[in-house]
Amino acid sequence: MANLEYRDHLISVSVIYDTPNKFQFAPVIDIRHADSIQVLNTILTEEAFDTIRNATEFGFGLGREWVDKWLAEP
């Protein structure tokens, strides 16, 4: 699991195998306030990647987008 602190939130990305053949990886993104253990949102995607690094980077991008939208809402 990889973590990134962004705008007072903690984005955690886990990577799972996307297929039974175990050759593609999909990110699972959990988002919390930086000072809390309670998960605000979990993001699952149908996107799959050939490397763990690519899946993780994509997951961080989705997490940052979610935080930006969350903070922009009244």
C-alpha cells in the first residue's frame, strides 16, 4: 500500500490483481482526513495496468481529483 498526503487528506492506494491470470493490476483507493482512521470514500475502477507503479500513480490521480471535488462542494 502506498500513501500520499494531499490537502489535509490521506490517499492510500492498494493494488490488486485484475484478472485470474494475474497479469494486470487495478488500484483500490481509500481516502481519509489526514488525522483520522475513518475512510471517507473508497474508489474502485475498472482500469487495469501492466505495472503496480502505473496502477498506483493512476490511483493517486483519482484520489486527488476526488479530494478536490470534495473540498469544492459547499
